[in-house]
Amino acid sequence: MATTLERSYRSLLRLFPRDWRQLHGEALIGTLLDAAEARQAIRPSAGERVDLILAAAEARMSSAMSAAQRSLLCAVSAGVGLALVVCSAAYDLARPAWLVHAGVGLSWNAAIAVVGAGAFALGWLLPLAAALLGYRRAAIAAWGAFELLVFVDVMGAVLHQQWVFADPTSALFAGVLSLGALAARPRWPLLAAVSISVAAAYALLLSYVETTAVDPPDAAAVRLFRSLHFYLWAGALNFGNLAVVLAAAALAAICLRIVGHRKTSALVIAIAVPWAVAWAATGAGTHEFLAHAQVVMIMVGAGVAASVVVRGVVVHRHAEAGRTRRV
Amino acid sequence: MQEPTFLILTALADGERHGYALIEEISRISNGTVKLGVGTLYTALDRLTKEGLIEHTRDETVGGRLRRSYRISAEGEARLTEEVRRLEANLTAARRRLGLARSAR
């Protein structure tokens, strides 16, 4: 004899993970019905729906990852992002002769050519800093502005077949910072979901535009993937970008190891090794190889340092705020 | 400590309460400024139970609806007391600097 109202609530309840439902489902429905009766409602209000959707997302997220894991993820993604920013800024400012001479088109130089490394860095650093410090509105605003920039960029690329400030590395970068968003503010599942979908759409579109409008770089990895009909991703898998991905993987593995997640670290390495071999095989003996290898090493170093600092800041904040803040 | 946590612990400080009673009590404590969503309430209750700050006491079925009651644990009381002291210290400092002596109000 369930009423329409109860059926609506039960269909919303299905959004929660099974374990959670078994534990709290009936009590939640009971409370929802109590509250609805008090205000004489016959259907769930819009606010109630949003509240339940967000609560369900949070329940799913916290069952997948503990707070400690999320803070670790935050530190690692901050490290990777900072490393990218530092390297692009250094490259932009110094334009080292050995890189230019080797004709290395490390793709981030395209990314910073138009807006400059500073703007690129701010777009990522501001929201992260605001989120870590707990300024929710500022972080949302900064993130919104950055996502808007990404959107404009994608539209520019699609409509005019040319870059505004984009290349596949920026897509990778957007993905990394979305991870940061997820990790830094797990209480904003909606924001994280929007952020991640924008980053994913961005990566797909950019790869598509690059593979159709521009000749792909001649790395063997690209030819291999073309032959496998991975057209969408071929653009993202050029020599330079593979180096960035490998550096990010190495960095993640080192950070995971530092914090004691040995199995995950080993898994990351296991996934990265075949790619590293392919990367080394395609580039061995060339100028680019040496140049890229040096950049990768610098990036890993900068990233580890940044991860340690960010993790230190997070841990320090917790310690400073006392046990109560953890709640 | 976040505000919902603070309010839930405060609402449970003088005895056990079930879901809807908690929402009403929190609204009263905050002078109607905080209306906790039911979803938000239960994710908070789940978290606080896991952290050992509150305990599930009993289930009771009223008119076919399950009412699950919670009470504050010893650790929850300690944590709330600690938070109250911290807030009081901040308040005292703010009052002193603003020249708002307690006796003046």
C-alpha cells in the first residue's frame, strides 16, 4: 500500500550503494515520510531530490575511497600538476638551447605560447589552494572560470579548427586537475562529476581535432595505434605526451610508495613499464630521446617535491586544527 | 568541526533522538537558519557512527515507518566539549577586541 510519494522516495533511494541502503534505507524513507507529512507534501521537492542525489554520490564516493586516500590523491595530483606548470614555465622562460636544437616539440610549449604559463598555472593553482584552505565558494568560482575557459577553448578548436591555447597535454592536464577537484573536495560530488566530464569531453574533442586537422607526429606508437584504429586517442599518444604520461606515472608510483601504498605503486609501475619500453624503443638514439628523458627527470623531481610539500601542508592543517577539524 | 556535525552532536547532547526529531531540533537550535536535508543528515549520521561519535540505540516502527534513534557517545561528548571550549576561547578574544564586555550586554 505504498503511496506515490513513498514510491518516489524509494526510486531515489536506489541511487545509494547497496550496503548503505541495507544499513540506512528504511530509516531514511521513514524520516523522509515524516518530513513530508509535516509539510503536507505529496511529492518530493526539488531541493529534496538534489539533496538525496548529492548524498547518494557522497555515499558512493566515501565507500570507494577513505579520507586518507583522497588526501593522498590530492597530494599526488597537486604534485603532477605543479610539475607540469613548473616545467612549462621554465621551458617558456629559458627555452634551453639543447631542447630547441633537438627540435623538441614538447607539447606544453604550444599550450603556453598564447596565454603564458602564468595564466595556465593560476587556472589550476587558485582553485586547488582555495579548496585546500576550505574556501568553498572561491574554489567553485575559480573552477567554474577554468572550466569555462576550457569550454571556450574546445568550441574554438571545433569551430575554427585551430588552437586557442590547447593541445593534448592540456587535456591530460585538465584530467589531472579534475582528479585534484575530486580529491580536494569530496563533498562536492556534482562539481567533481562536471569537472571530470568536461575534462573527458575536452580530451576526446582535442584528440579528434588533432587527428583530423593536423598530421600526427611520426612516432611509431602513433602508427601502431592508428593501425589499431584508435583514431581518437592517436593524437594524444605522440612522443612528447607519452613522456609526460610516463613521468606522471613514475611520480604517482613514487608518491604512493612514500606513503606506504606499495601494492598500488607496483600496479602503476606494471602498467607503465610496457609503455616506457615502447617509448624508449621508438626514441632510442635520437636527440629527442635525451632531451625528453632529461625533462622527464626534472619533472619527476619537481613533482615529488611538490607532493611532499602539499601532503605536509594537508597533514599540518589537520594537526593544527586539532582532532575536531577532522569531522 | 563542520556546522552540521556540531549541530547534530549538540542536538543529541541531552538525549537520544530519531531522524526527523533531529532535523526539527537542529532547526530550533539554529533559530531556523539550518534546515538539514534528510540525505545530508543520514550521510552525516553514517560518518559520525563510523567515527564513534554517536551510537545507534534502538529501532521503532511507528505507523509503518522505521524510526532509528541515536545518542551521543562518550567520545562524541568529549569532542563536542573540546569544540565548545575552542569556540568559547575565540568568542572571548573577539569580544575583548571589540570592546564588548559581557557585563555591557
